[in-house]
Amino acid sequence: MSDSPNSEVDIDYIEKANVVVRNVSKRYVISQSRSDDANTVRAGRNKIVVDALSDVSFVTVPGESVGLIGLNGSGKSTLLKLIAGGESPTSGDIFVRYQPMLMGVSPALQKNLSGESNIYLGCLALGMSPDEAREQIPIIAEWTELGEAIKRPMSTYSSGMGARLGFAISTAVNPEILLIDEALSTGDAAFGAKAQERMTDLLGRAGNLFLVSHSIGQIEKNCKRTIWINQGRIISDGLTDEVSPTYHEWARLMGKKDKTPAHEYLESIVANYQAPQIVFE
């Protein structure tokens, strides 16, 4: 089911890799509405231990587009955060050849500032230099087709206008490793075709893409490889054309009143998956 190594990964394959995830686990200790890494606090009375990821391993080489699928709470977003470097694994190792970029700039945008000022701030948040951010202002202003509104505060924008500006800023990057947690909103359906063209161009520029989406259709459209995560563990990793049909079948079985066939089908998928053994010697 997988086109990537299933036993010991060849050292030459590792040396070509952009991302190596080896035996990575992430454990949280939750208490009083707080969530802390298990390395920083002790588990104890009135505390809940959650294993968000357990012994996850895979290797991606340049040019691969990887979709991450699974139910809510399966660990997909946690994995992206770890690859991005925003959090550290509780155990295991993550190696990246380039600084990954987790797409999304909404927290950086300020409603009381103009669209132009927000372009500048958003591009800085994406890691651009001040000169690069300033160069993007007229380019993004033209692409969004906001006209004179680009000089007005974002608080005067409709939700569609704001989403369009946020999308344009977020996709103004040239990343080697691009991480997307759910598809970005483009604002309105009328702008959809233009936005899809921009997204396609962005994906073409990225050395590696990791896409988390609840829409299997988005994964099938944008990713040649798919990793299925279930309860924090990888249970399938291979060509999207091979993994996707099994996910569809499992989802169909889960839609039935009797869940037993779905559980048995999932168990067979787990039994057929063999995790790669990543050795650096």
C-alpha cells in the first residue's frame, strides 16, 4: 500500500530528504483546562495524560505533496506544529533541511489598520524582510482587486474582502516546506477560480507540501501521497490513489448503524501497515 520504504530506510533516501520524522511521540498532561507537554510537568492526581502522537515515523523527499487525513483529534494538527518547530516532541526526532512555513497570518492582521499596512505586517509575519514586505504591497493590492478600499481600515471591510486579503497575503510566500492546516478561505465563490490558480502556483513553488484537510477531495486534488493517522498513530502511508479508496470505504462502513464491520476493516488496515525503520548509520 505504500510507495515509501516499509522496512529499514536506505541511507541514500534519507540523505535526499527534506523532512525526517523518527519515532516521534507527543504526550500532554491536562489539568484545570491547561495542556502541558509531558516533559515539563508530572502526571498525577486530577490530571489526564493524552498521547496526541505515538511513535510516528516517515521520510519525505523534495517534490512530494503529502496529505494528512484522519478524524478530529487524531494528531494531524499536532504533527504539523511539531514539523513547524512551534512545539517539541516528547520523544523522538524531527529533522528538516529548510525552515518549514505554517501557512496562516490572521493573528498578525489588525482591524484598525489599512489593508496596505496589513499587507506589510502580514508579510513580515511570514518571514519576509522589510524591503520584501514593502514590495508585496502593490502586488497584493492589485491581485485582491480591492481598489481604493486597500487604503481603508480593515474594520470597514466585508467578511469576504477581509478573507480575500488574508488569503492573498498568506499565499505570497516561496516556501521550501509548506504546511497548511485546513484550506484557507478565499472570501467568495466568484473569486474561487482566481484563488485556485494562485494556490496551484504556490503548491508548484513549494519543495514539500503537507496538507491537513477534513475534505478528502482536497487531498486527492493536491497530494500524490497520503498519510492516514488514527488515534495518534500512522496506520497507512502511500500513494493517494491507494490510500484514499480505503479511507472512503472505512467512512462508508462507519456510516452504518452497525459499526462492527468498520472496526474490523480498520483493524485490517492497521495490521497491514509496517512502519519504516529510520537508521542513520
